[in-house]
Amino acid sequence: MLIDFFLHLKSAKLPVSTKEFLTLLEALQKHVAGHSIDEFYFLSRACLVKDETNYDRFDQAFGQYFKGVEKIPGLEGEIPEEWLRFMTQKHLTPEEKAKLQALGWDKLMEEFKKRMQEQKKRHAGGSKWIGTGGSSPFGAHGYHPEGIRIGPESAGNRTAVKVWENREYRNLDDTVELGTRNIKVALRRLRRFAREGSAEELDLDGTISSTARNAGWLDILMRPERHNKVKVLLFLDIGGSMDDHIKLCEELFSAAKTEFKHLEYFYFHNCVYDHVWRDNRRRHSERFPLWDVMHKYGNDYKLILVGDATMSPYEILQPGGSVEYMNEETGAAWLRRLLDAYPHAAWLNPEPERLWPYRHSISIIGNIMGNRMFPLTLEGLERAMRLLSK
Amino acid sequence: MRFEGSSDYVTTPDLMLAVNAAITLQRPLLIKGEPGTGKTMLAETVAEALHVPLLQWHIKSTTKAQQGLYEYDAVSRLRDSQLGDGRVRDIANYIVKGVLWQAFEAEAPTVILIDEIDKADIEFPNDLLRELDRMEFYVYETRELVKARHRPIVFITSNNEKELPDAFLRRCFFHYIKFPDKETMQSIVDVHFPNLKKGLLREALEVFFELRDIPGLKKKPSTSELLDWLKLLMAEDIPPEALRAKDNKAAIPPLHGALLKNEQDVHLFERLVFMAKHNR
């Protein structure tokens, strides 16, 4: 039952699982929803979709699958007679109206039912039966040649057909950060818990042993609470060839920002030289000399560089090689200085690992980094974090 | 048990169905939506409508999953041992029951509200998987298994600050309270201010939805802010004409501080108004 529907959702790339599908069937069995398709729509959405960003995709898939279902023969009782009367009045020419009068309403309805029977035979499965052939009483009277959709209109107020066809949730799609959870979990490996600050927490083990030593008289010991005290210095390559990886870097950055309390970040272009910056709009006016950065943040910071390391080798090895300005010392010298200042360092590269051997600059930087370059994938991130936490 | 809506909370049909699905199948219902759309109110309303007690568990960034089950109050026990209190022999005297335990052992069904689950640590939902799925947990100190007599109706709210794990989501029903359209908003306001002047309401709603359409607002005003603002308008007895001021399109609506809570938004808004004046 409904397995095709489930598979249809799956093929529409909705993250539905068997468990959720079984929940839906259970809910149907217990008559949570009535027999109308609106209620089925609401119920299946509550069961199967767990993120409002997927609502729009669900609406589309649902619409595709149930296209025409609202007109399955057998449901014809739901089309109110008044409505048919109204519609015919609205769309008939005076001549046709006269003809209709001649035929009589009851006769018309009879014809209608007969036609429905035929439809059932011909279109089992419930495709739409929009009236055709202007000569038959039905085609002429009941349905506009341009194809009026009677299902949605007939129920009067908000029906589900309208709800999903409106696609109200369209703009919810893609507005929320996606996939950062996995990155956060990977970044967790870097956690370093330490006790610092004022003593606010009861040290139970300490209290017990101290009380025992005190011959049973209570001696309560307090200690500071545990905090994640890892400190991270993040350098991000920005602009140029990095534009292809913006989404990935944004995800990494937003995950890192929420995950680490002590996070300092700076931007550079292609390779680090004697200064970095914090705000891309003011990159030329507000610069931070790299020396200052290295002096300000101690060597307990963990250094993470993010960049594709794809550039001309001159930009690394030659004084004045920078594409942006005249640098007195080579990028390699600055990079080595950074590595000396921060023993825990890693380079994350968004380029696929298999392409690395073909890029000269990547292998140069990889050498300088002492092979501490990792691809910016979940797996690579995990490897990098494991190395940094050693 | 079936939730049929309530006289002081406007329930849309899809929300009603989601609530009833959660009640019938006894699974948690996860509610998301913009701040101020009545996520927390829902649990209170359902509890009241069904005449069952409501147990609330408000989550903070320091909340641990264990605290919802029980906590072992070692400090009291240590102190009692010093004073020679007889209770000290039984560890069960020092187990403090959490919200879930209270609900599990209740004689009648209860409603549990786990409010703002996204505030907690990222692993928090995973630590509650079994508890919410099987509705049971094990107390290691006293070696007993606490099992729900009646599976409580669980409402979980989230503000989307953190993503929730898939395994957790799979066990819940989900509903996103979307921002009410004009009609729904009208009925919400009717419920809260039954004797509001019709003219005032129409003008106020117009101003409100126009304000929400301003691009670039950091925090769009929500339902609860609209209600506060209406309350103020009524208290100050501001006539509908003051809101309209159609001839002067650039007027700043009175008491707009109730709608815009962010300094930058107020600045942006005033600047736009100023520009509109200028261009005329």
C-alpha cells in the first residue's frame, strides 16, 4: 500500500526512511486522518518530512504523484451539484443555455453519471477527464474547453490541492545552513576540556577522599567547571579560484564559529604574506601584519589554513610573486614562520585529492606543510582534527 | 483522546492533524517556526484542552539529557551522613526525579513540553532517543527500570539554531508553523482582543504586513509582537486614522518600538521612511 508513493518521494530526493513510512501506515490504520486528500497530505507531510526546507520538494512530489487523483471516479459525489450548475451558467453561451434547458438538469446529470462510468473504464487509475468534443452535452456544458480544473474549486475553501500547488514553502528551500551538523561533529574532535576560572562545581571525588582523611568530618572541595578550551586560528583563502568552493567554506566557517569559543579568523589570498585581513570589504584599509598576529596569539592556538593552494609557483617561491602587490619576502618564508609559531597546524584543501599531483603549487605547499594537507571532506576533516588534537 | 482546537488559540487544520497524529500514535511532535508563532503556547493549549497536566522542561545550553530523567543529589546525602540521618542508608532518597520520570510514573496521561531543544548541546537529542522511543530508562543507582505507565504526549520546540540528528527526527512527527496569512492573523487577533475596533485592526494589520515586507530587517516582527503592539495601541487609545495617514505615506507608525526590537532595524526603517519623504 502506497509503496509507489514512498518510492516516488524517495526518487524526488526527499530523505524519507522506512520507519517514517511505517509510521504513516500506522497512522492511516488508526484513522488519524479522514478520507479527504487534504488530510492525507497533512498527515503524510507530518510523518515523512522533518525539515521545512523540504516542504517545497514534498509539495511538488506530492502534486506530481497525486495529479488527477482528486478526480478519481468514485469521488464524483464530492462535486456539489450547485457548483456544476454554477459553472455551466458561467461558461455557457446563450444558445447552449437554451439547449441545456431543453435537455433538463436531471437529464444532464444522468448523462454525466453515464459519462463517469465510461471514464472509469477507460482511464482506470484516475487521469483527468476534462471535457472534450463540443457536441456532447457534457463537453459543451460542463467543462470549459481550455480545461477548467474542477477538483480544487469544488471543495470551496482551502483544499490541500491548493496548499501544495501554491508551493508556499518555496523560499524556505536552501535558506538554512545545510550539512553543517556533520562538520560540527567532525570539529568536535578538537575539543580540549580543561578546568579554569572560579571554583563553582563540587569535586565529589576530592571531597570524599578529603573527608576520609579528615576522619569523617565533611570537607567539601570545589573546582572550576569544565570548558572546551581549544583555541583555533583559522586562515581562509578568499577570492579567485576559491570562488568555486564558497559554499563549502561557508559551511566550514559557520560550523567552526559555533563550535569553538576561542576562534580567530583571518583572510588571505592564494598564499600568506606579511599581512592578512579580517573584513573583505576593507581588505586594503584594515590589515593585520602577520607578525602582530603571531605575537598576539600564543602557540597553544591550533592553526588551520583553508585554501586550494592553486596558484603559480612564483607566488610561493619568488619575492614579489604575489598577484596583488610587491611582497618583499616569499610566501614560503611567511608560511614557514607561521608553522614555526604554531606547531599544531593543518591545511584543508577543497580541491579533490586526486587532482593534487597535477598541481605543482599544491605539492610545494604540501611539502612546506610537512604533508599536513587534507582534503576538505568529512573524512579529510576528521583526519586533520585527529592530527591537530594529538 | 483527540484535540479539537481551543477557543483562545487558533489552530490551522494541518497543525490540528499533526497534533492528533502525535496523540494517537503516541510519538513526539517536533514544532518549528519563526520565533513568536506560538510554539510553546501549543503545548499549554493542548494540555488545557485535554485536561491533562503539563510538565515543562526548558532547555538551556548547559542542560544535560540526564537531568530530564533524574539526578543523584550526592551533596545532600553527604551532609545527611554527617548528621547521622537515617535516610542516608537508602540511596533512593537522594534520587531527584526529572520531568520525564514524573511523566512516566503519572497515574494519568500527561503532556510534556521540551522547549527549545536546539539550545542544548548538539548531542542532546541523541541522548534521549531510547527514552522518547521506548518511553523507559534505567536508573543505575537503584537498579530499577522506569517504564511509562501511560505514554505521555511530547511536544518539542526548536528555533533552528542547531540541526537535529536524523535518528531523532525519524522518531518524531514534524510540523512547521508558518507565519499566519492575513485571514489567520485576523482570527488570532480576534481571539486575543475580542472588542478591538474593526477599523483599527484593519489598519494595524496593513501596517504590520507592510513592515514585514521591508527587505533586510534583521528580525521581522512576529505574531506576539503584533499582539503587544495592538495592546499598546488600545491602551493609548490611538485612532485608526493615525495609522492610516494615507496622504502622508511616509509617516512612522506610532509605538513602532513594539514591533521592531533591533536598533539596526529601527535605523533602517527610519532611513527608508526618510527616503520615502524625500522622494515625494
